[in-house]
Amino acid sequence: MDHWRLFIGMLLPEATRAAIEPAAQALRSQGLAVRWVRPENWHITLHFLGNVDPAAFPALDACFAEEVAGLTAPTLRCHALGAFPNERKPRVLWAGVSGDKERLGLIHAAAVAAGRVVGVEPERRPYTPHVTLGYVRDQAGPAERAAGGAALGRVGWTGDSPRPYPSVALIRSTLTKAGSAYTPLRRIELLPSSENNDSL
């Protein structure tokens, strides 16, 4: 039986997607050895579940909805370009996320709890929210990798404005000839915040 490749993530507001695009375009224009993520696929991963038996999906879906119910949308800001594991030998290029880490942490914990239904435990390293912009190609040499990290510093990007992130989704990733296609299987709208001064 075929498995479904799943993850739980925060969906980006359209205004944030538009704010990131100039930085992504500036990076793409530099001819780097990078496989770029299409803008419509940008998101903040909360918990990667990997290959899941479709038969387990109903239990996962129900737990996800229960865990997220009642949570409030965090106010976040995308800014500051960076790389994993570092800018000298990057494998992933990203836009960092700051803002209401407490609320985001609660949503991350809910995603982790849902993942346990299908036997997926969280990563041991601390959770670092980010928007993946591209993956340095596996065949890239040391100089090409260093060029990818150096390119980040040449992009004069001031980042996005703080705004609520109201949507979280359980998403299926399907590999196509044009790259990965993401299909939200369950989308949940978080409660609006009554606060107007989230700390950023």
C-alpha cells in the first residue's frame, strides 16, 4: 500500500508571501546551485510526519483537530535570511521567523501531540521556525555551497511586517515532474487574538 508523505505547518498570509518574494527573487537571480521552493509552497513547518499509512489518517486528523482547537493565532514576522546548518556550508536557505513564540510553541506542541498518534516523535534539536526558500543541491561542491551562504548577505531585505498567522494545516506532499505539490487535507483557522501589542 502506498503511504502518504505528510507534515503539519503554518500557512503564510498572502501579504507575507508577497513580502518574501523580493528576497527570494534576489537570491534566485544569482545563479546558485540551489533547488528553489515555489512561492505557493512556502510555509512554516511545525512537525514533519514523513510516510504515513492512509489507514491511520482518520485518527491523525481527529487528534490534530482536537489538539489545535481553541488555540490563538500568533503574531509573527518573517525576516533575516539564514542557512542550516550554517552559512559556510549551507544545505537549506531560509527566512527566519520571530514574534509570539509562546503561542507558536503551543501550536507546535499540538502538532507534536498529533504526530504521536502515528508514532512520530519530535526532533531532538530545538524547534527553529523558518520558511524554507531553497535546498542546496546535493552535488554542489564546497565553493558552490559557500557561494550560497555568501549570497544571503548581499540581499538587502528588511523583512515583513508583524501580522497574525491564522491558518494551520495537515498537508500531503506529492512528488510530481514539476516538483513537490502540497495539498492541505485539513485546514484549521485559529482563534483571533484580542491583543494588539504582541511582543516582537
